[in-house]
Amino acid sequence: MEVDEIVKCVIIGSGPAGYTAAIYASRANLKPVLYQGIQPGGQLTITTEVENYPGYEHGIQGPEMMVDFEKQAKRMGADIRFGVVTKVDFSSVPYKLQIDEGKWIAAHSVIISTGASAKWLHLESEQRLNGFGVSACAVCDGFFFREKEVAIVGAGDTAAEEALYLSKLCTQVHLFVRRNEMRASKIMQDRVLSKENIKVYWNTETEEILGEKKVEAVRVKNNKTNQTQTIPVSGFFVAIGHQPNSEIFKDWLTMDEAGYVKTVPGTSKTNLEGVFASGDVQDKIYRQAVTAAGSGCMAALDAERYLSEKGIH
Ligand code: NDP
């Protein structure tokens, strides 16, 4: 294949992990090229206020924060490009990446920061009210529903953890489980079931989220009895899992059964030397902007060390 250019470091993705990697890699003179992907700025561009990122005393809007990240990376000299990496060929070094199903570029090191996408129920009302009471992250947005009633859908460890988190802030948490049992670990289930202000609705599916401009209630149906009920809530949390954006790497990188890229613990190293992973594509536990940014920094430092060991300057 024809390669259009060869660079020292390509960063894939433009969330906190990718931009932080770009800041560090630029300052280390790796002259990184960053491809922003389908959703420049990543998952934070679909949230509203971010109050838990250190350094913003009064909080900041998610999209605005990502513009700050981008500007900082640019100011350090990162070459930020609008484009999607559609295919990779990691069979030999330098590694090859195809951009927008067209040209190929080669890179001596690659930092993967493609993130993960929350799974949604795909209701029209869920999309319309996203950011107006509908959220896929209790740790990010739960605070806005202090002393209010909220609902959460899901039955895995994330749903259990988020329901417990919300129960500390909200007056009442309504948890909708679609089967008659939860998938979450026993200990998490026990905690959820013994919490006074969490009410579990078994065999229950969400039919619609109600509200014009913001969430006001949710209509659910019991799939055994077909009975519906409307529950007034101010927030609606979806916790039915995430999908790491790792599809294009599956022929090359070691992943767990859910598709999260495996890294050597304590590093950003993947099974291929010179290929590093950071942020949510390799983290199913923490998934925070600040942890993603931290791991982006690790990836840039690992890439820098790798390139200097290989004598690529
Ligand atoms: P999981 O895939 O484990 O669970 C998703 C849950 O969502 C399932 O219970 C599923 O129901 C339910 N669900 C899926 N689609 C729908 C739908 N359309 N309507 C209603 N419910 C739906 O995802 P998690 O994010 O919970 O966890 C991912 C991984 O991360 C797991 O391995 C988990 O153990 C791990 N994790 C560990 C934590 C920890 O150790 N502290 C914290 C968080 C996650 P059903 O059961 O019926 O399929």
C-alpha cells in the first residue's frame, strides 16, 4: 500500500485521554498527529456541566472543557486533524493507519484513545432529553439531582454502583431491572437490596421518559403483567453497559471478552510494542475524565521512552 506520510506518533481520539497524550507528546517533541474521530471532544461533548474535574473551581460545561483541551494541545504544537481512522495494519513497523477510508499514513508509535460509547435504550424521549435529566453517568451528573427522586435502568455492576451512589444524594432511587434477577455481583446486589431508599422494580422495562423540556416522569411496564405505571422523577440514568470503540484493532490487539484493550498493569502498553492505549477504551471501571487524562499522560510518556529506546528522534 502507498503511504502518504510517516510520523513519529499518531494519537487516535480526542477525549481527555487523546488531548492529554497530545499535550505531553508535543512537549516531548514527538510531533504528534491526532485524529479526532467521529465525535471530536468525545463523550464530554454530550454532557452538560462538569464539576468534578480539578482546576475548574466553579465547574465548566463539558463541550467548553474539551475546547480548552484542544486549544492547549494545539498551542503545544500538536497537529490536530479532523478525520476518522477507519482501518489499521499493525503487521509491521512503522504501523499503518487508514484515514477516512482513503489515504494511509505510517507511524512509529500509536496511542489509542478512542474511548467507549454508552449503550442507550434508543427511545425517542431518551435522545431528546439527553442532558436535560437523562444521563449515562451518575458520578458525573448525580449531584444535580440532590434531594430529588431519580430512576435508573440496568442490572449489572455499573447500575448497582450508580444506584448506590445516587442513593446517597437523592431522596429516592427507582431501579428498573428487565428480568427477575440482576447480573451484578452478589455483594453489590445485597447492598442495593438492603438500601432503604432504593426501590427495585423487577421484570420492568422503560416505555417512555416524560417531560417537555426536562425529565418529569417515566412510564414503565411490567413485562409479566403488562401493567404500566408512571413514576415522577427529575433524573433518568441509563446504566446498561458501555461499548469500547476498539473494533478496528481486534485483529491486532489483545482484548477482554467485552472488547476493552488489555494493557500491562501500571502502564499503557498493549501486546504490540509501540502501540499504547489510554482512557476508556482500556478502562471499564473508573471512566472519568480525570483518570482518562492521567492515562493519556502515561501513554505519551511510554511512547516517548519507546521511541528513544528505538533511536527514533
Ligand atoms: P453489564 O454488561 O455487566 O450489564 C448490563 C446490564 O444492563 C445487564 O444487567 C443487562 O440486563 C442490562 N441491560 C442491557 N440492555 C438493557 C436494556 N435495553 N434494557 C434494560 N436493561 C438492559 O455492564 P456493566 O456496565 O454493569 O458492567 C460492565 C463490566 O464492568 C462488568 O464486567 C462488570 O462486572 C464490570 N464492572 C465492575 C465494577 C466493579 O468491580 N466495581 C463496577 C462497574 C462495572 P440483563 O442482565 O437482563 O442482560
